[in-house]
Amino acid sequence: MDISKYKSIIFDLDGTLLDSLADLADSTNRALANHGFPTHPVDAYRYFVGNGMRVLAERALPPEKRTAEIIDAVFSELHADYEKNWAVATKPYEGIEKLLAELQKRGLLMSVLSNKPHEFTTVIVKKFFPKVPFKCVYGVSEQVAKKPDPAGALRIAAETGIEPERTMYLGDTIVDMKTAVTAGMFPIGALWGFRDEAELREGGAKVLLQHPMQLVRRNI
């Protein structure tokens, strides 16, 4: 793979740009505990996150408690808690800031597409990457469907003016890889994130990276 033929790249947020697992786990565990439900170790959240906050609340609940009413109650509390505590332990992965600087130097258009609510996504990206000129930053909203629906990725392609086939998509879950494949973009798996190689390959990853800077240090 020669990245010089690509003009745009879309990043997932959690597990790709940011190591946010501890804050997501802590907010969810507090919401669970406040409702009298058991909590989970942080590592368990690697497989709870990835499909949006309401699904996170659902997956964290005991199976027999996953009624719409209980899920809504825990989700509401999780959302409120996370709104106050999303920056306690969250930080960019090692090498991410260098990668973004290098891609900017090379003139690639950069965007973010997350399954977080849109209002969280925009605030978080601005907080951690204030100097990065992302072309588009989208989370889930009435206008942007949750991944793996490719609509958000295709909207970014339309707004950047770069064809999907000239767009890379970097993410850490099967959801991201399916989004990229369905949108006709080049799927790249981030092995530093929340999921493993087998899942990323199953989702259609064509390249796997152990470290962010691998993307620019050599042809891959």
C-alpha cells in the first residue's frame, strides 16, 4: 500500500485517536452501582464499547435486566456522568499527535467519525486536538447514523470532495472496518486500540498497524 495515492483519512475516535477506556468504564460503573447492579473491570469494557452509549449501557447490564426501561435509566445516568468526567484519564495514544502532524504536513484531509453522541465528539476533539485542522468531525446525531452505517463516512467524502476510493479509514473495531468496506474506503486496523487482530481481519481490514507512525514511516 502506497499512502501517496490517498488524499483523505477518516479516524475513529475512541480506541483509535484516544485511549478513553478508563473514563468510559468509570462512568458506566458509577451508573450501574447507583442502580444496584454489579460493576466490571476496566478491561471488560473493551468489548462493551464501540456501538454507541446506549448499547454500552445495555451490554454492561446483567442480561436479565436489559429491559428498555432499565437500559434507558442507566444510559441517562451514564450520559450525565460522562459529560462531567470524560477528560479525567483520557489521552491521545502515543504517536497519534506525531501522526496527525505528519499527515497535515503531507496535505491529507483529516476527519473524525465516532459513535459517540455528536455533542461529545466535537467537544472532545477540540479539547485534545485544538490545533489539528480536521475537515469534518461527526458523532451520532439525527443527521449522522451510527456506524457501521456508511452514511457518515460517505457524507465526509462528499464534504471533502475526495472520492471514497481515495480515502483511508483508520479504526480499532469490526464496526469501523465494516463502515470502511461498505463505504468503499481503504480499511486500516489499529492494533493499539480496544480489539484484536482477528476481529479487525474479520471486519475486512486490509492493513494492520501496531503503532500510529507505521502509516507514514514506510509503504504498508
